[in-house]
Amino acid sequence: MATAILLPPATPHDYHRIVSPNLSIPVDPKISIPVGILACQRDPLLKSLDTTVVSATIVQPPPVEKKKPAKKAVAAPSLPAEPLLHVQLHDTIIFPEGGGQPTDVGTLTLKADGSVWEVLQAKRHGGHAVHYVRVKGDADAAWRAFATGADVTVSLGNEGWERRYDNMSMHTSQHLLSALLETRLDVLTLSWSLTTYPSPCYVEVPRGLSVEEIASIQSEANRLVFEGRRVHVEVEELDPTQPRGNEVAKTESGRAIGKALPDDYTGGVKRVIVIDGVDRNPCCGTHLPSIHNLQLFLLPHTETLSRSSTTNARLYFLAGPRLITYLTSTHNVVSQASSLMSCGAPLLPERVVQVVDERKKAEKRVGELEGELAEYISKTLLADAASQASSGTSSIVHYHRTDDSSNPLGFLSCFHPAHTSSFFHLRPQRKHRSSINTVLVVGGDDKVVKQAGDALKGKLGVKGGGKGPRWSGKFIGVWKAAREGTAIAEIIGDIQNPPE
Ligand SMILES: [Zn+2]
């Protein structure tokens, strides 16, 4: 009986190829291996590595800047406002940010005492990776623990590996996508962004793409994914004549077109990522040894950028863990919505159109009914006012109504009690401390309206104002007939029979 043994995936031995006879990986443990040929770049699946400390320094946190932080596509793990240890190792599997790929996070374990130290970020300083390590306890003691030559194990840990696997999935997918856009559609990638998980990443291209173009690139990419095209890296020493970032053409937004080395890179290594038969691209990032697991999903439309002078557009894409997260969250949104609408997911758009349509009709009907109601109430008020006038007092009436109208003033504006001064008050159904009661005073005599408005402000704390025949305001809180209602009656009484 044959037994199949499944081994965890490992990076093939020919993944990392030194293509120059003059370049070799430094073996002297006192030397820090330059960025470009770090262990994480030679073997992207390595999760842990034994190595030694080359140097360590205590660095005080920079003074806190008040100004707004620059908008960055990727949120790097934040650094605490306390001293940090900057540690250079002989070699590392914690990738320092670069090439559009963000920093890894991980841990350093000191062999001498087994103590574990958190690596918050790694950055490239010139040509070398520097680990930003959180200081535990006394800073000097921490610094002494990281003496030159000390043995350490550098690890990604679960969190660091998941983060890296996601970054690699998106980065290698971007190479595949950009290569196909260029070779199939002659569309160059101007820039790309490895956004913070789990948002879709995007490439910026000089023009928008049609749904058909996007679909054709997606199916071509997934055909290559199905074939499981291999990826490998070729490195050689740097040609000193290669242009730097500040020497190549730039777009209006200041982004470099094409590939150039960062201005401050001093590592001396040139690195090309090769997807078999598809692409060769200079890059310092960590890349998966194969695209076999990178099912690529392109959002089926491009987003035009609002910069007036360009036609640049963004094409968003997903692959690997992000694609699964995206599918899960999209599925949840759709099932919640279809359960609310009591219909199957495919009927959702139709059902939403129906509900929106019904709401519009209902709103129109409410508007018409409010108009009719206002007319009816106005007639009643005019009759009241007429009977007041016949008994000799000046006619002022108060109308009070409980109503949850979303546009109370709109409703109240339907009243036209010409020649009569009227108080209107709308109270919401639910009464609590922050309930908004709407008050409107209208009338034929501007002076009386102003007098009434002033009294509402003074006696009831109504916030509002008005001009001419109309005064409106808001009363916040619970309106009680015995309290606010009585106050209104007093105000009306004072206007009708001014106190001596
Ligand atoms: Zn790259």
C-alpha cells in the first residue's frame, strides 16, 4: 500500500538565484547582510531563523509633532512614545518595509536567557534592515542584553506570518496583474498600493478599463494561476549607473514612472522577480515561490481619479486571504439585507427598487394628506378666532398636535390663518429629555408675532427667531400640558389683555 506524505510547503532550492559570479551572501556574523539578499528575500516561507546581533542602540522617541500625519496607504504598526532599541542582525526574516510592501512584525528571542522581545517595525536604513524593538524594563540593561555577537532567534510568530502571507499574496498578485495589463492591453502601471488588510489593493493606470478588458485580464491571470506558474528571484551586484528615484521621469503626483532604486539605498544588490514566462520585474519585496494559490479577483470597474488634468484610474484587486475575507463579508451583507427584505439574494435589487418606489409614493401621499389636514385645521381655527372676535377680545388661537413628522415646519407652513395670530405646536410621539417640539407663530400682525416669539423665548426657553408674519423655534424636552401648555395660555392672555 502506498502512503502519501504531505509536507508543509517549502521554498524550492532554486528560488533564489545569484546570477553574478561576484556576489555572495556574507557569512561573517559581524557583518549585517544587506537588504536585497536577506533571509526573508531568499526564502519567503521561512518563519524563524537563528542569527546574531551586529549592533544595537537605544533611540529616544522623536518629539510629538502636532501637525496632521501624512496620509499613508498602509498603516504601519504604531510606535510607542518611549525609547526603542534599534537592532541590526547578521541576517533576518523580518522584512523591512520597501517596494510598496509594508514592514513585518515579529519577535527576537535571546538565546542567553530565553527572553522574548517584540519587533514593532523593521526599516531599511541605507542598505541595512533595522529592527525597532520594544524595550522591556531598564533601557541600559536591554541594550547590554543585545551585545554584539549575542545569539538570537528571529521569528515571525503567528500574527507576523499571517500578515506577511497576506502581504506576499497581494504583492505577487500585483506583479502578475501589472504584467498582464502591460503585455495584453499596453496599459502601464503608474503606481500601486498595498492597502491595509482587508481592503482591496489597487494599481493606478493611465486610463479607465472596460468591463470586458477587466474580465479578460482576470481570466488570463487565473489561467496562469491554475497552471501554477513558478516564481523565482535573480540577484546580482548593483550597476552603479542605474538611475535613482530622483533621476527618472515622474508623474504630476510625484510618483516615479518605471522602476528606479530608492535614493538612499546603499545595499549594492539588484534584484529581479521572475514569474515564469510572464514577467521580470525589479523589486525588493518578498514573493511567493509560485502563483498557484493566488486566485485573482478584479473589481469589475475602474475608479476614475478626480485630479482634473489626468485620466488616471484605479483598478482594485483581491487575492489570497483577503479574497476569502471579502467574499465572507460580502456574503454576510447580502444575506442580512435579503433577510430584512424577505427575499432570496438574487431578487434583492428588484426588491430594493420596489421598496424605494413604494416609499416615494407614500411620501407623496403623506404630503397631500398633510395639506388637506392643514386646510381643515385652518378652517376650525378661523372659526374659533371669529367667535373670539365676536366676544370682543383680539383673536389669538393655539393649536397643539402630537405628530412624528420628519419635516414639521413643512407641515406647519401649510397653514394660512390670514389676519389671525396663531400658535402652533407639534409634539413628537416619544417623549424624552431630548425630544424636539416644533413651535410656529404666524399672524396678520407682525408686532403681535414678534411679541409672541419673544415671550416664548423668555418664558419657555424656546430657541428660535423670525421675521414679519412668521416666527419659528424649537423646544427641547418633554412638553407638559400643565406646564408648557399653561405658559402658552398665559402668553396668549398677556397679549390679549396686556398687564397694566
Ligand atoms: Zn514589487
